[in-house]
Amino acid sequence: MCVIWQQASAHVDVLLPGYTHLQRAQPVRLAHHLLAWAEMLERDRGRLSDAARRMNECPLGSGALASTTFPLDRERTAKELGFDRPTRNSLDAVADRDFLVEAVSALANCAVHLSRICEELVLWSSQEFDFMRMSDAFTTGSSMMPQKKNPDMAELVRGKTGRVVGDLVNLLVLLKGLPLAYNRDLQEDKPPVFDAFDTVNSCLEVLAGALEGAVFKGDVMARALREGFLDATEIADYLAARGVPFREAHHVSGRLVGKAARAGKTLAELSLEELRQEHASFEQDIYPALEPETIVERRDVQGGPARNRVQGALQELQERLSQRGIQMT
Amino acid sequence: MCVIWQQASAHVDVLLPGYTHLQRAQPVRLAHHLLAWAEMLERDRGRLSDAARRMNECPLGSGALASTTFPLDRERTAKELGFDRPTRNSLDAVADRDFLVEAVSALANCAVHLSRICEELVLWSSQEFDFMRMSDAFTTGSSMMPQKKNPDMAELVRGKTGRVVGDLVNLLVLLKGLPLAYNRDLQEDKPPVFDAFDTVNSCLEVLAGALEGAVFKGDVMARALREGFLDATEIADYLAARGVPFREAHHVSGRLVGKAARAGKTLAELSLEELRQEHASFEQDIYPALEPETIVERRDVQGGPARNRVQGALQELQERLSQRGIQMT
Amino acid sequence: MCVIWQQASAHVDVLLPGYTHLQRAQPVRLAHHLLAWAEMLERDRGRLSDAARRMNECPLGSGALASTTFPLDRERTAKELGFDRPTRNSLDAVADRDFLVEAVSALANCAVHLSRICEELVLWSSQEFDFMRMSDAFTTGSSMMPQKKNPDMAELVRGKTGRVVGDLVNLLVLLKGLPLAYNRDLQEDKPPVFDAFDTVNSCLEVLAGALEGAVFKGDVMARALREGFLDATEIADYLAARGVPFREAHHVSGRLVGKAARAGKTLAELSLEELRQEHASFEQDIYPALEPETIVERRDVQGGPARNRVQGALQELQERLSQRGIQMT
Amino acid sequence: MCVIWQQASAHVDVLLPGYTHLQRAQPVRLAHHLLAWAEMLERDRGRLSDAARRMNECPLGSGALASTTFPLDRERTAKELGFDRPTRNSLDAVADRDFLVEAVSALANCAVHLSRICEELVLWSSQEFDFMRMSDAFTTGSSMMPQKKNPDMAELVRGKTGRVVGDLVNLLVLLKGLPLAYNRDLQEDKPPVFDAFDTVNSCLEVLAGALEGAVFKGDVMARALREGFLDATEIADYLAARGVPFREAHHVSGRLVGKAARAGKTLAELSLEELRQEHASFEQDIYPALEPETIVERRDVQGGPARNRVQGALQELQERLSQRGIQMT
């Protein structure tokens, strides 16, 4: 989380394409993209925290299933052993493992998040995207192909997702259909739980290391913003702001994209005359409107990619971390 | 939940064997057993409630991924639309479905709980256990075998577990490895989510109906308590309370179980003389100590099966329900 | 498999209730029941064997993905290395792991089979069923409850199912969405595969041991056949054979079950007069027709529980084992 | 399958980079890549075919569990009803559904294959790869972004994988721990089975349509082959063939990659002098050796990408299809 915050803080002014359907869609700040990762992981943290709160009950005194003849003050022993409260029913305390399912579910959600982040690292490290260079410690060469620099760590973390999802399914199958109270099957609950925690933990460490040493290539990202007509929406917005019905504005924009594509140009490389052939409302001020920086800054709502919004989000995350005793500077 | 409370309230004085390893272990109150089910379902409720709280964020204004140029007051629109707050990051809002995984995980936990309750209903409805009779509406006869009364509803609910666990795996596989932000794969998130909610909902309704009309056979349960040496622990406790080291007390108890088994008797049917052949400390007061009622009442700790503890647990559950606007009487 | 065959061979003349919905339904031979287990496991064997056949291809010469410049005779090296043939496409050979999914699927099917067999062992070991006694090596006592003899091994094997199903899901999630050819994620294929084989292997060994020392209680099974009206079908068949329309015969049978149940009798304990009150067609020969042995012997079709059919099935299984070099005597 | 064959036949002479770790590795023929997909799907076909063969047994005569008193010739009825043989054990026939698990496992394997193919279609349709253009019928535009052409069908098919894996887990959970013979839970086997078949079927149809209309961009692929040093292996091979120890040859190749990268050149753009600065063995014939076409043709082993090998593979697939009554021309 800290590494994401640091890299995001350092890349507020780097723009890259935001994608939908793996197609370039609209420009965003790299910091904004990295903060999306942070939000995903923050929710995972919240879920684990809820799980910890719910499971923090002391079963001591539940006996084999029917509690104990020993006159135990269970409220007190629970407190003294560091639990929030005693479990409520001796049979239930002995029989259930739903709290483990809950924790491993949260870990599976987290593992899927990591798989998505790693998918992006793998994409961004490809020659086709070329948005980043991972540090040597987190890539490997090839014994056969001396030119290669493979994002192995990201792939391994992505591959570990299956393991955690498998652990979750293991637990659910294990518990299915067991009558109360204790059955020896329950002894098998430990391997998947320990494995899920260990796996996600080590994945987080590896990912933090990989991100820390990653170099993001702002210039390549900027070049990618020039191609793919990410400013087509702006054309439509520009016209709409000048009173053109949105449907018509959208069609004009589409035609201009076609015209530019055929000419091998970007929209901004079309002359004012070429633009006006499709609609008379274009003026010289269309050109600054097509700048990626302008496009991003116009998206100035809470949760959006405009500079001050991203700065606010960084500060807000810093405060959340600070409340957990982690000081970012 | 209400039906469990009602049946539990009505069966505070019915005792049955508590099982471990599906072996009769120690006597408990039927109400205590039913309240274990209630605790399981209450935690499921807590998890769904946490999930609802976490997901109650308004994505409006996230646009296609890069928010919107429209100057939206997202705090205000979120409140007006009944959300707790707006989502924090436009890319994340568009890309993630972890809140669905969380909700369906909670439902999968609940489905597994239902499978366990239904396993017990099926067992208890067998000729071998014969602890209950389900009402005709929730059983079926057989076209070929006129004597049969099958607990079909309990079996169907147990069978539906697979469906909900399958829905959960569906979602996790769906999300695995998707780059940000939106991908059309995400359209496939709805069928498993709706299916999981609908399935668990209808299972809960069927189960409530089945429990409402169920008749528990206290006399059969009482008979089961006589066989299986559920009072063997008491023998050991009795001796231990008279200063016999626990290890020795345990051995004496084991030998007496063997002796009684060979003689085709219960422990309480052994004469004082027979008991004393194994240890001199036995007195006449061993016999009342072997009564199931005594055994249960001696387990008088919080969360235990003693009468006042079960009454307390019933009242406490009643209060929880009352806070949710459900009045039990 | 051998142990099942042995136990089945030794118990051709023991009858027990066959169950549907965990309700006693119709009598079968214990050998017939055990042979059902054998068939389940035989199919698992067939699946593993198909998987082995399909995967027995030699990837040597596939290189990193684009084969090799070395003039390899792949047909020959494949044969010499003990494979059936070389893989067909160098990219596919490097990229795919579907053969592992296939093998682990077969193992998951087997694990589910073992869970079902073990569920029966647990049921049959309960005081309620009391159909068998597992040997001491495969049960454990209780530290707290000296009377207990818990079927721990059967429970553990049942619990291991989750592990193998989890391994399968692990592999499927791992592979989902990976582009060709090799990705480092694939390194993670080994733990679930080895774990699934090891788990199923050790479960089979444990189960074989548990079955070998198991003592089946034919007398208790016989007693269970007396209760539960397993002969109700015979009443209907008896009447139908005497020209009574089946629907009417079925109703008569149902009414007689009710009458007997109210009187606390079995059907065979109803007098001829009582039977005739419901239908005039009953003769003295109804009584032998209600004997479990008669009932079973009347089911004399291939795959049925009649003595000669079960003997035939045993012999047929013996031959299958013999073809695999396993001599049963 | 036919569409893959057709597209492969039409693209024997198109070269593209083969990838490992999503890094360009070595050139292959597009036909070779498409044939890798064909092999994956052929194995799925084989598995379904094995499953069909194994399950093609007639349960008629198994009755409720204990077969029937009707003197049925089960061999004959099985044949007449189109089955290969009757089931072997009446209890097993009623109780098991492993054949459904097997079929849905094969479908899950296939769904994962489709997810991998679709991942490649999505990658290849991105502006970064730009290796193909899918036909309009299988892409969608964007309401907000007029420039977009999203590979929705490929994404949807990829997303459906979760559904089929979920169906498989559904079945396994359903069956886990059920005692013999019939339990009503088994009624729940149908939805996941039908859903899995329907889903995979429609995915195959959609994919066939998408591939049929796809246009592959050989020129872009050729350009991608120029960058990324896919010929680095050839440098090492070239030297090794001239007696340079492989380890040294590999190091020379690595140094030349570094030198070329720094100079912004491809390996083939380095002068003979520049090459010789790293090793004296280079001659003029190194340049043709670095041509992608040469590289591919040197890989002339069975299953490799050389022209005649790919032609052979196409013909061999054509014959397999022909044996199934499908004539490709």
C-alpha cells in the first residue's frame, strides 16, 4: 500500500491511456490508475478486519460440545485471553468454521485483485505496451533467448490466485453436509487456511518489491495517448457545449475519426478546414481542447483524474495510513 | 430465525444426545442444539450486513472510466440516491466487482450452514434416529414404495449448496486476471449473483416451513440417551470430585463401560457393588449423577446447556430480533 | 478394490436395507452394496487410464515454443523415452496443461466417491445404525469420553475431498485467460497435481485398511430389515400378480402399512384375516413372499441383488482384476 | 475447428512473433499458432468422446435401487435403446453421477481453452498489438467513445469460463458426502449439466463466427518481428555451428542485443564490423540467417513451424476431420 502511495505520489503528472475492453479509451493520470489499485486492496483490508472482529470470540469452556462442569467465568477468561467476548453456544463453537471461510474468502478476493494488477504489469512490460520496466530482481532472462526480460514475479503472483481460490473451495467442500457438533473432518481446516494467508502474504511482499523498483515510461505512455483517438469524446463534448444535439455531435465525431484514420492522422492533426467540413461550429479553440492534459483536467469531480482530485485522494489515503500508524512522506 | 426461536422455546425441556463423530457424546437440551443453528445463521446475517455496508457506494459520475466533465456534486447525489457515500476512484468503480464476491461468499457460507442443518434433518428423520417427523408438506411418498416418507425438502436444500458455491467460483474465475478498467466479461457477473441470492432465499423459506411443522420426538431422544454410555464422563467426574486422579478416574470409567457393555446394561443399571468392584469411592449418590437432566444442569456456564443458560440465550436472541423490529412472543 | 472384493465375497449371504433418501427402502445383499462401491472406483480407474493414455506424448523437441533447429527424429525419441507418440504442435506442447486438469478431475471424482463411501462408514458405525465395527487401528477413543469409538479415519478421508476439489479449482483458475505459449504462472501447476495424487493415494490406502479390518453385523442389519416396511412393495407386487390393478394394489399396500404401524406390528405379523380385510386375494403364500431373502431373490436380473447375479458380478470383477495381474482367491 | 483449419490454411505464409511471458520470443507461422488452438480443442473433443463412451450404459431395470422383479433381458433392452451395454450394479446406477462430473470437467477444460484463445483475440485486437481486426458483427462501438471497436464477443466468451467452472464445482459439492443410493439432492444435477453444455456450445459458435470474419494483419505482425530481437537465438546458434562453445555464443548474443538496443538498431542492422567486434566468426551469411523466414524454416522437425511441417499438420487435421465426415477443401 505504501509503495503504491509512493509511486502514485511520484507520478501525478504522468498521463496514460485508460482502457476499456483493452482498447484505449480516455486519458488518466498514472497516479489515478495506481490509486484504483490502492482502493481495491483497502477494501480487502476492510474485509479481513471485519472477519477478525467477528471471529475474535473465545471458545474456552465449550468442552467437547456440551460446555463444562467447571464454574468458569467465560466473560472474564475471554477478556484475559485477549478476545472481545466468549462464543455464545457450546455446540456451535465446536462445530463451525464459517469464520475461516470468511477470512479465506477475503483472501481470495485479494488474490484476484493481485491477479488483475499483475496482468497489467505483464501487459505494461510487453514490447507492445512498453509502459514500464521492472527491476532486474523481479524479472528473469532466458537460457535460450538472451534478449528476454520476463516479468516472472508478476506471472507467479497471478498464478498463485488459483491456489487461494482452491483453498476457499477446499474449506467449503470440507464443511458441506457435516452434522453437528465436532467431526474429525474439521482437522483438515488448517492447511487451506494457513496456505491462503501465507500465499497472499508472500504475494503482497513480492508485488511491493516489484513496484518499488519499477520504472514507468511516461514518454511511451504519452505517445500512446496520441494514437487511438482518445480525444474523440472531446470532439462530441465540444460540439455539444456549442449547442449541437449530442446525437449529432457523436456522429460528427465518428465521421472525423474515420476521416483522420484514413488519412493516417490524429484528430489534432486535422486542419480547421477539415474539421469544419463535418461541422461548422469548430473554432481554433478545439485544438487545446484535444490536449490530453486538458481532457484530464476537465474531469474535475470527486474520484476523477483531475490534478487536484488526485492530490486530494493521495492525501486522503495518507491520512488513512496514518491512522493505522504508517507515516508516508 | 423466528421459527428456530419458536421451536427452541418450545423444547427447552427436551434432552437429546449431542454428537461428535456422529457418535453419541453428551446430553444437551434440544433448545441448545437449535440455538446453535441460530448462531450460525446470525453470523451469516452479520456478514451480509457488512457486505451491504461496504458496497453501499454510489458510482454515479465515474463515466466510462475517467469520471465526467459534468460538474457533479457526488457527495450530494450519493446521499440523495440513498447511498452512504460516493465511490472513491472512477477507474476502480468501473472495474471492480469484489463487493459481489463478498456478498456471494457470505451466501455460500450460509448455504453450507443450511446443508449442515438439513443433513441433521435427514438423519433425524431416518428410522435409525427417528428423532423427528417432518410435516407431510415437506416430505414425499414413493410411487413404488408405499411405506416411505422421504425428507425431500431437506435433501433439496442440501443439494442447493453446490449451486451457491458454484456461483461463487463462477465470479472468482470471471474476475481473475482482468486488466482495468471495464471489460465486457463483467456483464457475466449478474447471473451468479442473482442466482445465489434467489437460491439462498428460497432455501431459507423452505427450511422455515419445514421446521415450523416439524414434530420432535422427545421420548425417542430420551431413549437414545439411555444407550451409548453418554454418562461415562460423569463417572470420571464423580471420582475426580472425590479425589481420584483424573487419569485413574478415566480408566475406571472406561472399564465400567466395558463391563456394562458386556452385560448388556447401561451404567446406571450396574449395581453399587459392581461399581465398587472397579473403585471403592462409589456411593449411592452416583445414580442421580447419571441422570441426563443432572448431567445437563451441571453444565452451567455461559453458552452451556443448563436450563437457565438456555433460557438466557433465548431471551438474548429475542432481544436481537426485537432490535430488528421482529417481536417474538 | 481387492479388499472390497474380499469383503463382498465374504458377505454374499448378509442382507441389509438399501436406502433411498436415507430411508429404508428395499433389502439387498451386503455384497451387492459393496460391489456398487467397486463399480464407482472402477470407473475412476478407467478415467485415470484414459488420461494417462492421452497425456503420454513426448514434448521433447518443442524448444521454448518454436521447436528446435536440431534435426530430431521425434517419433523415435518419443518411442525410446517410453511415450506413445510425440506431441503434435510445439506451441501447444509448451502452453497447455489440460492433461493435468483431466487427471485431477478424475481424482476429484474419486475423492467424491471416497467421501460417499466414508459417509456410509460413519453412518454404519453410529449407535443408531450399528451395522459395523471398524477395527481399533482405524478408530480413536476420546480423551474426555471413555465410551467413545470414533470413526476418525473415515471422517478424515471424507474431509480430504475438499482438498482434491480445491486442487482442481486451483488448476482451472491458474490456466484461465493465459495467452500462448509459456507463462511463468504454469510453474504453479505442480503443487495441486502432486497434492491431488498423494491425497487420493493415501486415502485409498487408509480406506483399504479400514475395510479390511471392518466387522459387519449381519444380525443388526437383519433386524433393521424387519422394521420400516421394506416389504410393502411385495404386497403390491403380490396383488398385482393376482390380477389386481397396480394402482389398487399400491393403495392396499399403503393401507396395510398404516394398519400395521398403528398396531406396532410388521406386515408379516398381520394375520391372514387382517390382510384379507383390505383385500380378498391374500393367501397363506403371502408370508414367505415377505421374507427378505425371497424379496432379494425375486430380483433376478443382470445387475440385481439375487444371489447368482451377485456371484456373477463377483466373478466378473475377479476377471477384470486378473487381467490387470491381480489374483483374488 | 473447420474455421481454424480454414484460417490456418489461408495463413501458412504469415509469420508472427511467438510469445513466452507475453514477451516476443521466436517467429512462428500464424498457421502454426492457429493449429495449436486446434490441438487444444481436439483433445477436448477426445475427452467428451471418452465420457460419452463411458456413460453410454442403460440403467433400465435398476428400479428404485434393488433392480426389478420383472424378468428383463437387460443386455437386449440396452442394445435396443441404443446403449452400448447395461449398467452393472443397480445401486450404483441409481446413486452415482460421476459421469456428469466427467463430462462437465471436459467442458470446463474446453471453456478454459476458449478463455485462452479469447485472451489472445483481445490482445491482438488492441491498438498495441494490432495483429487483427475482428468483423463488425463481433465487436461493438461505444455510446460515449465513437472511436472504439471493442472485441466484446471474445470478452464474453472469456467471461463464460467462470460459469462452466462454477457448474463443475456445483456438481462436485452436490455429490460430496451423499450415502447410497438415491437422494433427492441428485435432482439438482441437471441445471449445471445443461448449463455447461449450452454455454460451451454457444461459445464455440460465437468464436467460430468471430474467427471466420477476422482479418489478420500480416504486415503488422511482420513489423513486430523486426523489433524485440527475436533473432538473438540465431546469433548464438550461428556461432555454435561454427564451433563456439554454446555458453560463449549465448554471451556474445547477449552483448550484441545490448549493443543494438543502445544504438536503436535491430541485430540485422548492425554492420559486419560491429558484429565482429564481439566475435570474429561472423561472416556475411549471418544476415540471411537473421531473416524470420529463415529462422522459421530452420525449425524443421515434426510439430515445428517450418512450412512443410505446417502443411503436413494441416493435412493431418483435414484427415481427422474427414474421418468424422467433415470435408475441408
